[in-house]
Amino acid sequence: MFVTECSVGTKKMSAQEAHDYRIKNEEPNDSIYQLQAIAGLCNASEFDAATYHLPLSERKIAGDATDQAVFRFSESLGPVKELQLLWRRTFELAFNSKNKFMIRTLALAEPAGLEYLAADEAELWKADDLLLTIKGAPDILIERCTTYVNEDGHVLPLDFRMKMSIEEIKNYWSSQGKRVILLARKVLPGHQAIHSPADNSFEADVMSQAKSDLTLVGLVGIVDPPRDEIPEVVRILRRAGIRIFMVTGDFKLTAQAIAIECGIISNPASMVHDISMLSRDTPLSKSEDEKAADDMEEDDLDPTEHVAKSITLSGPEIITLNENQWNQLCEYDEIVFARTTPEQKLRIVKEFQARDNIVGMTGDGVNDAPSLKAADIGIALGSGSDIAIEAADMVLLDSFGAVVEAVKYGRVVFDNLKKTIIYLLPAGTFSEFWPIITNVILGLPQILSSFLMIMICCLTDCAAATTLAYEKPEADVLLRRPRNPKKDKLVDWKLLFHAYIFLGVQESVCSFTMAYWYAQRRGVAFSALWLGYGVYPDNYDPDYVAQVLSEASSIYFANLVIMQWFNLFATRTRRLSIFQQPPAFNKETQNSWLFPAILFSVCVIFIFLYVPGIEVAILSSPIPVEYFFFPMAFGLWLLFTDETRKYIVRKYPKSLVARMAW
């Protein structure tokens, strides 16, 4: 943040031009002398002594960012240290977001200090006088000024014409995104004798004196360039369906210009609404077309076709809004709140929350703490105050780009939890449930043994499901709108339909088919098992049937485990194809843990079906080699059907299939 422009009277000049003018003109009581004095004396900043020997641009300054910029500007016109030796501080009222100005009173320490006042004021100065200096928002202070310093350094009455000229300068700089600060002063005759700064009544008297008869010394325009990453962060977050609003204490025109520069407002200034667009009356009922648009799911809306609505409001205007106007305001896509107080920031958060919005608030000052605490996600800057950091949920250490990463990986965690649940349900519950149901209701043998069920849940599925937690973000994760926490639950009917009906039915039918087909081939007919409840025809040897059913159970187990491999690859993405999000040979999308998990499940199959002694203890059996290849064909079919489903979802986002997609 640094000063780029300054003005005295109607004379505008750049900071460099002011510096050059100061060097060429060293006459006392000059207008630039007076501007330098207020900028340096009415300032809470100080140079770091360790860097004082460095060039001005490299010196470290302790203090508020705005004070730092004004202090550096004053130093560029002449040594501030000399000014501080000429004037002795007697009282200070720090800047706050409510008053929007800073006051400092000074007593003359050396006669040379009078060179920094107007000649008339210097002649009338008495030993017990005080100098009140004030620095703050022009729209607050200009109405308190009755005189001004012209470019020759003389004090003249501030008439309406001159006030309008100064307003034009202020508005022009503000429209360029500059923060404009007004510098003024007032001589308090005999105040050293009337009041002591240690007296409790002194502050009230100073505040009263600062309300009128100020002498406007000049304006300074400060540029606070946005961080380089801000426009890109705003663009990405808006594409992700997140609305970005600006809440600031800056002047309305300044805030709007900065918002346009950062991309927070995408419309030209002529298309930005104001409070006049918010009706105080109850709006008319919506048309059928509007109702239909409201009923559309958020995912159906294309942000590229949507024309954003923008509005700018100031703090005093916020106070006047009624319930109906807040309802209208909360529908805007781009909002700038200017000249706000901490209380108004807090109200903004609560009004949006009351309308079912999830609110994230950024801030770094003590005054931001209440709104940071009230927001659903309080985001403080690492360089901010300790109170703001304590009140926040998240702290940005380096850049605002971390917000994008937080949004992205927050969505990734939610997606991966869904993927894990979907992967576990088809085999771990659905396909294990039906062997028991068919045993109880249809009298069929329990075609999958209880032990092998436990092995699926505790070993094969558990290992593979864990790898889904390491899935990389899908390419479209920041192209979706935020989920509605009241509607979009972790487990909903869409997820259960996909897990049980789409995946579970395929896995169960294929596993049942392979198991009973094997038994049929070995001479145990399905009709002999149907409604048998453990009683077989007389021509069947019970020991032989038990052996065949043990092998069929092992086939069911192997079929289910192998089909789950392909379910694992299918469940990795919600909408993208496996070719768009390959599991290997692409650093951005690969998950190297998938293949060890599959290898682990292969080892489990061989341990429990082929190791001598174990297969006898758990009543399993080795299976013919062809029963490893049939499940692979079924798995490829499952993967193909899911790829087809995802293609329809991507190609026809308004179709029934897309609306049922998890």
C-alpha cells in the first residue's frame, strides 16, 4: 500500500511531483510543508530503527497499513523525525471503524515547528495553544471543514464551489480504486491551560472540537493493489458456484472499483445496482416460468449462461433495509458492502445465514472477530491480529489460493466418503444378505459361508475401501455447485439405489449364477436344493452334496471378490470416465494404492481356498481355474455399464439417469 496522488486545494500532483516540488521550494509555511506535517504527525507508525539506514522503499514500518503508506509519503517530503522533535504529542485518539478518523493533539516544542502552519496561524500562535490534527475518511470529515489551505499555503474559506471541486477529486480517485484520506487541522487556543490531557474530560472536549471549524490541508490517494492471485481465486470459486462478496470500510466508489479490478463484480459500473433497486414492498408472486426455474436443480444451471446481478451498498444504507429488501439482496450474485462497521458485518453474516446460506468470512482485525466467530467458516489471515486468528476456523498463512485448495479438498473428502460407502455396500451387505434370505425363505443352502462373509468385510473389501480415501480430486470437482446440506446428504436414495440396485443386483445375480451353475455341473441340481431346507432326495449322497456346496461357496466368494475389483475402478469417479481419470500413468489422477489392494485380495483368496489345513478348518475348497476368468468378464460388464451411465450423465445432464446419479 502506497500513496500515489495528493492534492492541496484544487492542485493535484503525484507523490513524485510533490517530492520534486518540496526539494525545489523550501520556503516555510508552504502548502506542501503543511501537508507533510499532518501526514507525519497525525500518524501512529514508526520506522524500525534497524532499517532506518536503508532506502525509504526498503525500510520496515510498524503500524497500520494505511498509516504506513501516509508515513512513508511524509518521509519522502522530508524527515519525519525532525517534525516529531518540533512538536510534542499530548493526546491521541486511535482510528476505529466506527469514527473512521484518527486524532492527535500536539504542543509546540520548538519555534521552528510554526513553519509547518499557515503564515497567519503561525503569527497568532500562543504558547499555551494546542494543534489538533485529524486524518480520516473524506466523506466523514469534509462536512466538518470550514476553511482550506490553497496551493500557496494560505487559509481560505471553504465555499460550496471549492467543496464540490474537492469532492470531484475524491470521487475520481475513488473510482480508480484508490483509498482517499483527508488531512486536516485546527488550532485550539489556550487549551493547554484549560484542559490537561490526563483529565477525563479532555477526550470529550477534543471530540467536540473536531466536529467543526477544521482546516482542510489536503487529500492523499493510496493504492492498495490486490494480491496477484486474487482475480484467479475469485474466478475459480465463482465457477465452483460460490458467491464472493466484499465487505469493507472503504468509500463506496473505492470499494466498487477494487471489486471490479478483482473480478468480484463482473459487470461494468453502469450495470451495478444500488439500494433503489430493492423494493420495500412485498414482491409480486412469481410467474410460472420463474417458479419452474426455481424448481430446477442447482446442477442443471449453467454458470456460463447466467448473467450475474451486482449491487453496491454502504453501511448507512444497510441499516435501513427491511426484511423484504434483505430477501431481495440475498439473491444477488455479486455484492459490495462499503463503509461498514463491525456490527454491520455481523448483521450481514446473520442475515445470509437466516436464509439458509453457508457463510465464510475473511478478516484480519480485532473488529472482524465477531463476524469471524459467527460465520460458518471464519477465515483469518496469518498476518492478522491474535484475536481474529483465535476466532477463526481457518488461518491463511501465505496466500488466498489456499481457500481454493480448502474448497477442493473439502469436496474431495466428501466425495471419497461417498465412494467408500458405495464400494462397501454391494458386496459387504447386499450380496451377503441374499444367501441368508434364500436360505431362510426358499430353503436353499447358505451358498456363502459365514466365515467367508467375514473375510470379505474385514479383509478384501476393507483394504480396497481404504485406498479410495487416497483418490485424487476429479477434474470437475471445482465445476460443481456447492451441495445443499439440507438436501444433499452423505447417504441418500441415489447412493443406495446405485449401490444396491445398479451394482448389488449385478454382483449378486452373477455370484448366485456361478455358484449354482457349478453345482449343476457337478450333478447337484438346483431343483434338488429348492425348498429343501437341508433335506435332499434319497439318490444324493449328503457328504458329496456338502463337498460340492463347499466348492460352490468358494466360487461365490471368489466371484464376489473379483467383481469388486472392477467396482473399485468404476466407483473411483462420480461422473468422469476411467479414461478421463486414469488410475495409473497420470500423476494428476493416479492412485497407486489400488493395485496393492487388489493383490492383497488375491492373496486372501489363495490363503483361504488353497492352503492345506485352512480350507478344511473353514469348510472352503479350491476352485477350478476357469472360475477366476468368468468373474473378470462379469466385472468388465459391470465397468462397461457404469461407463455408459456416466456418459449419459455427462452428455445429457437433464436426463432421468443424470437426476438419479449419485
